[in-house]
Amino acid sequence: MTTERIGPPLTAGERETLRAFLDFHRATLAMKCEGLSDEDMAKRSMPPSTLSLLGLVRHMAEVERTWFRRVINKEDIGFVWSEKGDFQEAYNTEGATQQEAFAAWHAEVEHSRRIEREAESLDVTGYFPRWEADVSLRLVMLHLIHEYARHNGHADFLREGIDGTVGA
């Protein structure tokens, strides 16, 4: 599988630019994982950290699901991998495969894209219980760009540690 990563437009409206940057970062995470075995994907960074590429994909599925489906779309659904609603449980990759992780992540990304496309504007809001506040779709998209960018930095180091591959 080869991931197509399209650079964001240099001149576009706010929504198109946010959408493009988010998709750029989603594609970057997928690219960092290309060509690896389940064993490589599950390799941890360093003790005591449980951080791995497989864990990052699982974590980002939870992040997409929470912000777009639970917060913006107000769906009454639980987490993908945690009955307690703990984002950190996604990093436990015991018995996990990249096939199931990517299937969940791709499904959540498609839900997110649909929710964003169907939203009337970036001013649509949802309630985020952890912050005890309403948040706009604009903030959600910016937050996910930030989250992916941070974790893609982790993915850079993880991939380099696995097989020496650097760059995006």
C-alpha cells in the first residue's frame, strides 16, 4: 500500500485549509507505518514508555472517534479499545495487529470526514466533558492537526529506530 500525501493549498479558504492540513497529517502517520510487520509496528520506544507506531494508530482512532463522533456529532458511543474511556489503553498493543488498528482508524477517519463535510460551518459546537465546555468544529480540527503533528514527530523517531527510515 502506498499512501498518497497531498500538500495543503497555498491559497484557500479557512475550511479547505484546515481540512487539507488534517488530511496531510493523517497521511503522514500512514506513511510512517508503511512496509512494516506487526512486530515492527509494536516495537516500543524505550522503557518504561509503551509508545509504538501500532499504539499511535490505535490512539489516533480513539482521538478521531472522540472529537468528531462523540463531541461534534453527539453520538452516545464508547471508546474503541477502552471500556473506561482511557485514551492510554490504546497504547497496549498486546495481541493487536496493524490490520485491526488501521481498519478502526480508517473507519473513524471516514466518519470524521463525513461529519466535517455535513457540518453547516466551522462554528458548529459540541460539548467536551473533560474541559466542561463547548468547543467549535474549528477548534476540533485545529486540535487534531496539533495532535497528529505531535504524534507524527514521535512516529519519526519510532520509525528511525525500527529500520533507519527518516523523512516524510
